[in-house]
Amino acid sequence: MNKLIALLIGLMVLAVIASFFLFTIDEKETAVKLRFGEVVQAGYEPGLHVKMPIVNNIVKFDRRIQTLDNAPERVFNTDNEYLMVDYFVKWRIRDVKKFFTSNGGLIAKANANLTGVVKNVLLEEFSIRTLDQAISTQRIELMENLRTQTKSRSEDYGIEIVDVRIKQINLDQSVNESVYNRMRSERLVEAAEHRSTGRKESINIRANTDKRIRIMLADADQKAAVMRGEGDAEATKLFAESYNKNPEFYAFTRSLEAYKNSFQAGSGNVMVLDPKSEFFKYFNNNEAN
């Protein structure tokens, strides 16, 4: 029993001593070994490694892909417009020694340095392009230049750029207001032109319609006059034929119509005539009686 306890105590002591001389690196990590603050070794592979206690200090970093996703950057293009460019960057540590010395071993400092690099590249690329070129005709070229330029400039910080993507391009808020006002003015002018054209077309349509109506009425009046003239001519012809067949009977019937129209009840007409006048010839004619 005493030997077992002594063995356990001995193993514990060895484990404590080993912890001062040994350290481990897993698959997700990389590290640098410092000696009194100076890098003496870097880029450890996963596994168990040796260090000197007190003399050496081990600083570990995440070797996986990191994401830089800041607030949109304000850039100026060739159209004299301020644009808000929203982007993100995928990166990882390529040279851990250079990364430690240039960024002080801080991920936040590395992101800040990388932000400056990306901002400068964005300013350069958008300063030679219009908004239409940036979002359509030269978009592929723009993205390729962003990746290439950012990758080459970030090597000084021990960083490898995996990808750079632009998520969104918007006009600056002040520009948005002016663009909105300009578009509103253009639409108002266009609406006024449409209304003016509509009024002009309306006047033309009404004038043409009134003209056609007048022509149709004139044609109708002309046809009615012709028909009335033809009817009157036909009636006159019939009367003439009737008169020629029996003039005396025609005169008698005409006189009867005159008597009827003159003496009908309720007419209120007053006639003062000589009883022996031509009007009463059939009243005074014994042969007629």
C-alpha cells in the first residue's frame, strides 16, 4: 500500500514537472515560442512540444478562417457620388511570427489593420468607376481586383486573404435625398407632359366628334329635305292627277275640308263673310243641293 501511494505521488510530481516543460498544440491552433518577449520559434504543428519554464512563453492563435464584417465604408466614385459599400473578408493566419510581431498578437489589432487595407483598396477601385460599372458592367473585374490587391497588401501582417465579397452598395443618405428629389421632379415634369398631351388629345377628339356630328346632322337634314321635297312633289302630282280626273269633285272635297276646319267646335274662330261669297258657293248652289 505504501509503495502504491508513493507511486501515485511520484506520478503526480512528474505530471506537474512535465507541465512546466511540455505544451500541446491541437489541429485548430498555431503558436509562437517567446524567450523574454522575443520570438524564437513559430508555426508549431499539432502535437506535444517542449519549452523551458520561466524562460519561454507560449502564445497560441486560432488557425481557422476568421471573418471581418465591419460597418459599411463610405467611398467616392467618378459620378461625384458618395456610396456606402457593405463588405466582408474571410482570412486566416499565414505567417504566425509576422502576425504576432505586426499585430502585437491581437486579433482585434489584426482586424483593424485589415480594415485599413480593404478601405484603401475600395477607395482606389471605386474612384475609377461609376455606380453602374461597379454594380453591373465591371462587377467581376472589381471583385477580382479587391481580392488581388487586399491579398498582396495583407501579407505584411502575416494574413492570408481567403475571399473578399461586397454584400451591398447603397447611395449615401445625403445623396439619397437629392436623388429622390431629382427623381420626384422628373416624374412631376413627366406627369405634367402626360396631362398636357391628354388635354390636347381630348380637345382633338371632342373637335373631331363635334365635326362628325355636325356633318351627320347636315347630311340628315339634307336627306330629310330631299325626302320632304320628293313627298311634296309626289303629293302635288297626286293632287294634280286627281284634279284633272274630276275638277268639280276635287273642289267640292276641298271646300268640305275648309268648312270642317272653319266651323269645328271649340276653335274659337270668328269669321265675317258675305253669304253669297265664293266660300259658300256650295251652300247656295241648288244643283249641289
